[in-house]
Amino acid sequence: MRVLPIITKVLIVFLIFLQYNAFGQNATPYSIGNTYKIHSKILKEDRSYILELPSSYKTSKAKYPILVLLDGEISYHSHSGILKQMTEGRQIPEMIIVAITNVDRVRDYTPTNYLTNLNGSSAVDNHKTSGGSAEFLKFMEEELLPKIEKTYRTSAFKTLVGISHGGLLVGSAFLSKETSFNAFVSMDPSFWWDNQYLIKQLENTDLNQIKDKRIYVSTADKFENFDRIPHVFTTNINSQENFNTTLKNKGFSPNQVAFEYFKEENHWTVALISLYQGMQFIYKGLKMKNAQESTLEEIITYYKTYYNGEFLPPENEINAIGYYHLKNDIKKALPFFKLNVSNYPTSSNAFDSLGEVYMGSGDKEKALKNYKESLRLNPKNANAKKIIEQLSAKKNN
């Protein structure tokens, strides 16, 4: 019962996205990302990727987490739309999206040279280039990500997202000692590959190597539309369940691993809902529970502890808590607004709110100073302009 409303939300988002595209047929083309090329010495070839910056990037000095999306030429548009909707709904933070397009996905996404299909038949032709995921991971870590980090303002928090063979690569990255990724969304992954090679690798992995990472794994089970024998797909589901069970048996924290089963979705339709649910899980700790009842020191400590301290207390949450306390105790409220100004020095709203608190406390000089800064940051702030004129008139009289 719980899944149906979520599916509806995701489909609505996707339909809205398609609707915008339809309107665009008679208008100026609308671009949400730019394509770039990088020459890889590791892979010995040129690689392309689509890069999308957060909407606030040009007006902010903040650093942003990175999300790397595999199969970019297929998944970028739909996935970007969902991520944008979640960002605007304050479910996840703004992030830099890097969608890598394919050259040879079998080669890049698989850990071993394995010449057998899921159903046990020969795959000599289809899998002949398989087994290059270690090199592809090295390309991301040593060439692509350093280029992104050098060019743009990035935080150290990174998420890797992929489906099918791409989900297999996500699993390989999760177990890698060298990875700089912190979070992983593996959607209906091909963990069946090479007699569940990845699960065997997981069994021999030191828990300390992965204990600070977060991973979400989804699986699909509706195969009526496939011509192939449905029971073959249970092999894939079993491998995914084995992955989850092995993690739990090793004592991996339930707060850092999620396994979700979508019985009514198939291998192709599970991606959108998996992205939505996966990102919800990855960032579920971004909003502190009972923050309104917590002290400022407790809130600061919480955000220094979670996500390796990569995220500041959300501006809108701190602002709301400040106004909550402002109703009863202006002295208790003031530090919350000061924190926002300190953490978000380019936010017009943060200075506007702090100016309001100083006005309420009778400190008109500090109120004027903060309202002026708010107006400087946002010349369209009519409220700040009005109060500045009032305070300046009183000061001159």
C-alpha cells in the first residue's frame, strides 16, 4: 500500500518533464546540461559526459556534492528531472550532476571476463570485452572526478547511481578501497554476474573498509512482458538478496544499507522509483529529527557528525527554528539567525531575518546594517528597502 502513492509521485514528475518537452516543440530549445569531452589515458579513448550545475551555483559561493550517473545518454533527462523536483522539495541538497555516456558498457561495468548470459547460454560475442570495471573506476577516480573538482566548487560527498550492469559497477565501487564515493544507488543490479562474483568479494571484504558508506539496492519482479523465461530472472533477484543478507550478517549498520523490493515493476520501469527512494534513503539524515527541541550546540554537533561533516545545517530549517523561538524568547532565537548568516553569507534572506530580530530587540543600528546587506545581495528585496528607508529617515531626524 505504501508504494502506490510514491509511484504516483514519480510518474507525475516524469509526466511533467515530458509535458515541458512537448511545449518546447514550438519554442526556443531548453537546455539543462552541457556535454563535455575528456581524454582518458587510462582507457585510451575520449569520453563524453553531461554536466548540470545547481540552479543556485552562479549566485552562491557554496560547495556542492557530486552525483555521478551511469548510462547518461539514456538516463540523464528523466533522472535529472526527478532530482530537481526532490531538490526543490528540500528532500535532497542541490548537487552537481555528472552523467557519463557509454562507449562499451559491458567492458566498463563488469568486473571479470565472463562469457555466459543470465540464462546460462553462451555470450562469447556479447561479453567478449567484459572485465574492465577496475579500469573504468580508476578513470572516474583519477581523471574525471579530479577534473570536476578542479573546475567547480565541490564538496567531498559523492554519490554513484547505476542500473543493471551499471548497478553492478555501483556494487564494485562500494567494495573498492580506492573509491572516493560515499553513497551508492544500485538499481536492479546484475549481481548474478560470474556466479555472483561480487557477493564472494563482499564475503571477503573487511567491514572497516565500507562501514562509513551508504548503499541502496532495489530489485524488480514483474516479468510478464518479457519473452524470455521468467524464472531465469529469479537468479538475479537471489543474487541481490544474497548481497543484502551478506551485508547484514557482517554487521553492517541498518542505517547505512537499504534493500527494496518492487513487485509491480520490471527491469526497465524500476529505475525512476528506485532513484527517488534511493536518494531519500541516502539523505534521510540530512534533516535532523526533533531539531526544534534541540539546542543550537546539539544541532551543530549533529551536522559535524553526519555525512562526514560535509553538510551545513539547512538554512530553511534553522530559519524556521529561529522564528519558533522568536515567539517566546528573542535572546534564544538570535543565535540561530546568526548561525545562518555565518553559514550562508550570500543569502539575502538570512540577513533579512537577522535584521528583523535586531529590530524586535530594539537594536536599530544592527538591524539597519543587516537589512542593507540583505538588499545588496538581493536588490529586489522590497521589504528590506522599505525598512532601510524608514530607519534611515529616523536616524537623520
